[in-house]
Amino acid sequence: MPKGELVVIAIGGNSLIKDAEHSTVYDQYKACGETTEHIAGIVEAGHRVVVTHGNGPQVGFILLRSEIAKDSIHQVPLDTCGADTQGAIGYQIVQTLGNELRFRGAGREVVAVVTQTVVDADDPGFADPSKPIGPFYSAENARRYQERDGWHMKEDAGRGWRRVVASPRPLEIIEEPVIRMLLDQGVTVVAVGGGGIPTIRRPDGRLEGVAAVIDKDLASCLLAGNLGASTLMMSTAVEKVALAYGKPEQRDIDRMTVAEARRYMREGHFAPGSMGPKIEAAIEFLERGGARAIVTHPETMEAALRGEAGTQIVP
């Protein structure tokens, strides 16, 4: 792989929160540092890098704090939750990655960009919100939030009621020109955190945040394609994509084509709530001209970029 290649690295929740017992801010910072150590090796090798990240658990924490404190202080709108997590997680990535690069003498600047992602105000997802966020509520409290605040609430597998929001498809990344400019100056960029802050464009051109959650992998795919990245790498909790995951006949995949990925999806191998969105993003990225997509866990990102680990998905 030639040096200077542009790689978009989408890090998942396991890169920030290992498990329920390690979810404090310090735990997240430590986990982030373990992941960015491997990203530093990719930057040090001479590649241009954009790092994107998830924010689901962190948004949930903010909403829970907001709920607990609702009688003392105003609650936090969902789009602002996204902005808050972009700042906090971006800080952790910038500091840990910057420290590691300085330790290695790599001398590459790192910056986080608070990123807005435009969605269609008429996206079908707004008519049928389905993405659960935040804590569980009793049926009585759920009814109160529906009546008072207009929240959409759904019962969640007998565990209680949760707020559900739309998950519209990303269409445009507002700060993309700034991201491109920074890359051209040799800066490593952190962007599109949590899929970006969901934003709609009004007829007069004004931008306005909306209550929604954008899939992080699809937004990373959009950014990678627009920037002309050759590789989209998505880190997750496993080293490789598997068929019949969790079953006795489970089989890990070293390499698959877009056609094979589509067939496996039709056969139901990739769950909508876990591996499915990553495979969808990989397919879309490759069909837009990307050279390859990679799915692996943080520890093997450097080897995967050399083609020695992970699942390599090609056109």
C-alpha cells in the first residue's frame, strides 16, 4: 500500500467502553488510548487519516443525567447531546493520539471537528422512529413524556419503555470542506462523531438540528467516499466478520466480494443491530469507488491495513 493513502477509521463503542464495569470517564479515556495507540502506527506509517467514532452509550449517559436532574435544571436536546459527545470523545481521541504521536516523534497535528450531517426532513425514518435511546421508563412515565414533551415511546422486550427516535440516512456533511483542507495540510482529523449532529436544511437555507440518531458507519462511508479515501476501516469487538456467528458452525471470513456480502446479507448472517450496518456501509463505499473496506478489532488495525488480519471486503 503506497504511503499517503487516505484511510477513514471508524471506531466502535468497544474502543471507548470495554464493558458495563468500566464505563467511567477515566475508563473511557484509558480504552481510547489503547485504541489510538494502533491508529498512531497507521499515521506514523505515512497514511492520511480521518477518525470517526460512535457515541451511543455516551448520549445515553447524558440523557440519564438530564432525566435525574430534570427538576433542578433544563433537559438537554438530543442534537446538543450529539454535539456534547463529539467534544468530549473528540478531546479524548485528540489527546491520546497526539500524545502517542509525540512519544513516537511522528510530529503530526491532530484536531477534532464538530460535525453536522444533513438529513432529509421527509426521510421515512421520521414517520416511524425506531432507534431506542436513553434509560428505561415505567408505562406511566412513558405516557407523561409522550403527552408533555411529544416523545415517541416504545415498549422494549418486557424491560420497560424507552424513547425512540428517527435514524435517517446521511446526505451531506457540512464541515467536509474544512476536513478536506485540514487533510491537505497534513493534519489528522477526528470528525463525524456519532454519525454527525443530525441537521435539516430549511427552504431559506438555514440549518436546524433535529432529534435523530445517524448511523455512524453510514456517515463514515459517506465521508470516506466524498473525500476519495481508498480504505474504510471499521473497528468492532471481533477480529473478523463471521457467518453463523455464535453457532457451532461459525466460520470467520478473511476476504469477501461485494456480491458475496450481498448474498450473506440475504441469508441473514449479519444482524441489523450489530454487523449489518457495517456490511451495508462497506458495500456502499465500494460501489462508490473505494478500493476496500476492512472490519476488524482495534488490536489488529495495523495488520489489517497490511492485509494480514481482519475481514477484507473488495469490489
